[in-house]
Amino acid sequence: MADVFCIGCDIPFELNHQGLCESCATKLERDLIRSRDLDYSTRGALASAEQREELYNRVIRDYGTAYELLENPNKKKKTGKTKRSKSRATQRKREIAANAIREYTREDVFARIEAFLQEREEVNFSHVSQLVYETYYKFKPRRMGRPGKKYKSLLKVLQDYPELFTVRPDEDNPSLFYIRLVD
């Protein structure tokens, strides 16, 4: 029963040697002529160059340029626009990027951290880090700190200024740090 279904339209018919019904075989023939693969076409294989051109023009005139069975080899794949995410997290990231300060210096960053810490006594370092990364656009710790040093984290930058900030690890969790202004 599997060999009676046309591979073009998936309907049971009498099939030719290619596994196509009569209707799909003629569609394939026209598609081969449209794509100018006349060497594979039964009507165009033995035709001269003028006859091939006439055959192509007749198929286009009578049936149009749209492919019927094959996929158009010249058709460009759609590169549609990706939909903008509407998740809260994505919207928040866009809002932060839109409001972030783009031009800043080390003094600007330190002044913002000092103002934040003056309102509080001692805070979890992650709060300071979040403040800096949300306030300054694409914050890079490498640009901060003492000249000639390349820092990999904001924590290392602030630890290198003991005259301004006191950074201490938590007693129970050594990966957690607290920061406060020097008295």
C-alpha cells in the first residue's frame, strides 16, 4: 500500500517510475523548465536552444513563474525581524540601558558609591555592585582604579582604596562581602 501514494501530493494514484501521479509529474516537468534544468526535463532534454527558450516562455506565459512542486532555488530565505521580548526582565534591561550614564570617570563612580554608603552604615557589596552596573553604561572595572593596574572586578578596585572604603568578608560565608565608608 505504501507504493501507491504519490510522493508529491500524498494521495493514492497510479504512479510513474518517479513515484509521482500524472498531475504531480506535469508540475515537476514545468518546475524543471522554470528553473531551466531542461537536461532533466523529458520535453526539454532533446530540444535545441531555440526550442528550449520557446518552451520556457510558454510555461511562464501559461502557468506563471511560481513553482508548483519544487522549492524555488532562487528564493531568498526570510530573515524576518525577531519579535522584541516583552518579558519584565528584558524590559527592565532596556530601561536600565536607556537611563544609564554613558560618559563617566573613576571620580564619578566613587562619588556615587560614597553618596550611597553615606545613607547606610554597612551594606552587602552586591547592592553597591548592582548600583554601579545599573547607573553606568557597560561598566568596565579595568578602566577604574589605580593607573597601571587592570582590575577584573569592582570588588578588587574598591579593596585597592582602603583610605576610602572598608571591605570585609562575612564570618559565616567567605564569598559574601560587606562594604562601608572609612570613618
